[in-house]
Amino acid sequence: MAPDFAQHNRIEMSAEEIDRLLREEGVGVLSLADDGVAYGIPLSFGYDADRERLYFVFLRPGESSKKTEFAERTARASFAVWNAPSRDEWESVVVDGELRRVDDGDWDRVRDVLEDNAWYPTLFSETEPMQDILGWELRIASRSGLQRRRA
């Protein structure tokens, strides 16, 4: 007999609850794909609710970067973020959409958004030995969230 998951108080999150989690959490996993090969990357992110965007920064310490190579070949990326204070209480959100490099004219906005809620917002000051800092945006096409609350 299949378990009855409804008894676990697992419910879909509202748009407002999804926004709250994206604003409050500053780290998640970006999932990319290249010709059927998946690559998941834990990353700090900034959430721009007004523009429906997530922003990421890739640090490239050398001539090439696996993250950048996968990002450039990914038609549609997904990003997962969650908060799980206990086994009885958790929430998670998955967003997906087109992943693009940040335009040069958008860097001020990207920095502001990252400073607002990225898990590690001092990233830029710590990157002196790096060759490159690449900004990426995920243009949110769809989003969903689930949560479980104690009964």
C-alpha cells in the first residue's frame, strides 16, 4: 500500500511565500546541462523580485571554467533553494528559465541585489587574484514551492 503523503501537511507555497524564501535565503544549487550531462553547483545568489531574476557570480581562477562552459551550453537552467530547520518543518523552491550573461550596463543593479540577500555578499572584495568575475542572470520562467509545517 502506498503511503498517504497528504497526512504530512505538505502543501504548495503561495507566490508570496516563494518570494519570501528567495529573499531570505542566499544560497542554493544551480543545475546546468550540456548534451545530456548534468552539473549542479552550490552558489550564492541575489533575487530581484521586480525583474523576476536571480543573479549569480562565477569566479574564474584560470583560463577556463567548467561552470562557464556548462552555463553557455545550457538552454534552460533550474535553481533550487530550501530551508529545513527540522524533519517536521521545511520549505523548498525550484525556479527555472533562461540563463544569460549579465550585460555590462546591469552590474550596478546586480551588485545591489547581491548585497541585499546573497549569502556571501563581500565576494567582490575577495577576488583580487581572480582573472575574471562573470555575472549571470536566470530569467525566471516558472517557479514552484512546497512546504511542510508541523500539524
